[in-house]
Amino acid sequence: MKIALTTLLCFFCLATFSGARADMQLEISMKHITRAYKQLLLDLKQPQDANKADYVALATTMKTEAQTARGLVPQKAANLYPESRDAMVKGYQKSMDDFSQAIDVLIENLQAGQWDAANKQLATLRMEEDDGHKAFRKKD
Ligand code: HEM
């Protein structure tokens, strides 16, 4: 009996824990995007040709995390009826694809050492962030 209860408790803990983790993956990707974005914003205030590879690496981190985020579902979807949820998830995936493509442009700018263009592209990404959050982020 004691063993059965302990096993049940373990399953309960596991289910709760993995549920919380699945929910948080998108937030974790967003945190990684934020860290790389902020660093790049700072670095590109006084860009150095010698540090080009570091800048490209930061933008590549953003791209990888955007691709991970694309495969996840925003928490906001949980409160919607199935039809609206499907439409919302499709819209989210399209926005995330556009965001990824905009990061590709940033990577090209960085590789070419076109710092003005790269700074402009960072501003574009910022606008896409605002739009993405307005449309797909749950209000607290
Ligand atoms: C430079 C670009 C971006 C930055 C710096 C950024 C940053 C963040 C941050 C800091 C959070 C909060 C994470 C937390 O609660 O711990 C967040 C959440 C979120 N972001 Fe972004 N974001 C960006 C672009 C985008 C884009 C393009 C989309 C949609 C296409 C998006 C969709 C979301 C969603 C849906 C959440 C809520 C997380 C959830 O539902 O689990 N973000 N983002």
C-alpha cells in the first residue's frame, strides 16, 4: 500500500513537473532571443570589423531560438476554442517565419559588415517583436 501511494505520488509530481516545463519552453526561447538581441544592440553602437564573427554568432542564436519557438504553442492558445486556436497558431507560425527571415537579412548584413543596414534591421525586428506580442502573448 505504501509503495502504491509513493508510486502514485511520483507520477503526480512527474506529470506536474513536465507540464510546467512544456509551458515554459517558449518563454525560455524568448529569454535567449532577448539576451542575444540586447547584446547585439549594444555591440552595434560601436561595431568593430574584428568582432564580426561574434555578431553573426549572436544573430544565429536568435535564429535558432526563433525556429525552436516556431514549433511551440503560445500559452494564449489554451484559452481559445479549437477553431480560433488553430487560426491563432497558424498566424503565430507565419509571424515567426517572417521573423526568422528578417533575422536571415540581419545575418547577411552582419556578414557583409554593413553596420547601418544591420542597425536598421534590428529596429525592424523590434517592430516584429511588438506586433508578435500584441497578437500572440497572453495578457496578464
Ligand atoms: C527581438 C524579438 C523578441 C524579443 C526580444 C522577445 C522577448 C520576449 C520576452 C522577454 C518574453 C517574456 C518571456 C517570459 O515571460 O519569461 C516574450 C514572450 C513571448 N513572445 Fe517574444 N520576443 C521577441 C519576438 C517575438 C515574436 C516575433 C513573436 C511572435 C511571432 C513573439 C511571441 C511571444 C509570445 C507568444 C510570448 C509569450 C510566451 C508564451 O505564451 O509562452 N515574440 N518575448
